[in-house]
Amino acid sequence: MSSAPTRVFIARLLGLDVFDPAGDRVGRLRDVVVIPRGTRPPQAVGIVVEVPGKRRVFVPMTRVTSMDQSQIITTGLINLRRFEQRGAEQLVLGDIFDRHVTLVEDGSEASIEDLAMDQQRNGDWIVSKLFVRRLLAGRGLRLRRGETLLVDWDDTRQAASQTRGAAQFLATHEDLKPADFADAMQEMSDQRRFEVVAELQDERLADVLQELPEDDQVEILSALDLERAADVLEEMDPDDAADLLADLPAEKAEELLQLMEPDEAEDVRRLLQYDEGTAGSVMTPVPVVLPPEATVAEALAHVRREELSPALASAIFICRPPLETPTGRYLGTVHIQQLLRSAPPEQLGSIVDKNLEPVQDLATISEVAHAMAQYNLNSLPVVNADGRLVGAVTVDDLLDHLLPDDWRVHEDGEPVKKFGGRFG
């Protein structure tokens, strides 16, 4: 690396392409890892790069040969093991941005929006400056409206409370899809993650939990008080809630079920009765069900509901009353394409597909996968031994069970190139 002093602002680096010496793209920079040093400014020890397959890996600063606001070049030697924070390491985006500091000069509070780091003549990168936005005292957290300042690290001190930084993180990431939000949470320190969880609305937390690996789901749910944990479970899809409760000790799972609304708990209890690997264990018990007398217009109104997933909205299941699962006798399916081709007043009973055979609730996952693949289905009706509809298996739930247990945190790719340690 050049010995000439260099300064870069980290927010401007995020998302930049990372290249090897031959000019081939290695991945994209997602974060910078720093180590606190007491009263001295932190030192940057590496970068987090997202390589193909959405895996995030650690590249030590000793393997970065050039870095400016347009591109980053490395030696090309990259350890492809998934990045995990160690010891006192902090992520600039995940742990420091949006944190609050007190400005020594006047005692006012400010929010960190960017960090500048300078390369020293010995090659080390040291955080030297903070770009902050002053928070107007007595008038609430008027973020992004206050005066912006570039201050030395030494001219600030950490604010006592950091939970408002989590609130600001949510405000600036509210448009993230649940799966992307879950990815971001996996890169946070435990403290930061639980600060964010505390600020999330129950419905949003439920959506994000469903996208996290099982171990993370259990850890987060177990850290909530019982009342809130039950509320979050109610917001989850019943099949996802059942999967999560199945990973908890039986006594705690039962305690949470007792705290849930009876109707919500009943759906989950029915799913928990099925053996793992059966259609009943992976189905959702709340598909769209209508009687044969309902019209096309009514059916279209039902599938327009925002809370329905695309897979569930792809089919209407026609049954005799009662229409809540387990229903009366299952009659057939009306596909979304058929609804769009039919006149609004037409009754569903006249356009129902009676040739699509449902699967039994005790059928194996292999049988379910075969049926869905054979008929190119997004969802498949599931009936019990009496021919009553008890749920539907959707393609996304099927994939969750066909993929390896650790698919959310592991991707097949190039072999790991080992160098004997993080900084080796």
C-alpha cells in the first residue's frame, strides 16, 4: 500500500465494487470492521465484502492494496468463510452509524452519519473524523434537519443512551424487504440486534423472524417477555409459528400457546400434531376458501388482500361449509388465471377444476413435491382422511423444507481458501 496519507469516507465506500489485481470483480463492499482502542480513535482492521451467492466474507486491511471513493483493489487472496464478528470488533454500518455522541465543545447531542478514516504512513487505517448531524435539544429527535458538522473523534464522547440509534436505523431501512432486513440483522452485534428488535413493531418483527435461521429465531423469541413473544407468534404465519415453537422446550411452547389468542393458537396446535416431513407439518391452515355459490368478483376481492402471499393468492379452494379448516367436503380448485378469464358474476362452482387431486395430510414431502412439480403449481390443497380441506402447501414453504437446514446462512460456491486465521 502507498505510504502517502489517504482519507476516505466510509458511507461513500458502501456498495463499491471490490476487484482483484487482474481487474476481476470479487464482490461488493458492505461494511468496515473497526476495533475500539479506549480513548484513542478506533482502527479499521478489515472490510466485509459480499461475494457471489450473497455470502459476506472478511478481507483484512493488509490485503487491501488500494482504496478510494471509486473502487477498492485487493491482493485477490480471500477467505470465503462467512464473516462473523469476533471479540470487540464493531461494524461501522451495523453498529456505529446512527449512534449518538455528545459534542465536547457545547455538550449537545448528535447522530453519526459517516466516519472518515485516514491511512497512516505505516499503512494502518485510523478513524479520524465523524460527520454528525446535531439533534436539537428540547424539540425531539429532528434527525436529518439539524446542522451537520465534521468533528474530530477526540472531540466527542459516547452518549449514554443508544436505543434511539436503533430507531433511526429502522426509519432509514423501513423499505427493506423482510429477507433483506433479516440479512442486515445477521451482520449486527448481539447488542445492536436486540436494540433493533425492541424498536420493531410486532408485525414487522414477525415478518423478519420468518426469514432468519432457526437458531436466530429461537434466540430472539426467547429474549422477549412472554406477552410480547405470544403477540409476535400471532402475527407469524401459523406454519412458521409452529416450526418455531417446535424448536422450544415443550413447557415454554405450551406457555406461549396459552397466551396466544385461542383461534390463532388452535391453528398452530393442529400443525404441531403432525409428524415432521408430512404435508400437514408444512402446510398453512389458512388458505383462501370459498363456497361454490361465490362469484368471480368475490374471489378476486379475496385474493387482492395485501397480507396474502403470491403463492396463496394463486388459487381459491372450493368447499362446502364450514369454510374454516377443517372445512366441509373439498370440491376443487379455481386458479387465478381462470378468475381473470371469467365474467365477474359467474359462480365459482361452474369453473372449478375438479381434476386436480389434493394430497393427504399424512403424505410425505416427496409426494407433495412430485405433485406440485408435475402440475406446475404454486399451492396444493391438503385434505384429511374424510376429504375435508385442512390446508395448503405453498411452493415457498415446500422449498424451505427441501433446502438444507442452514440454507439461509450457507451457499455452495468456490472452496474456502484457508490462510490459518482471520488476519493470516
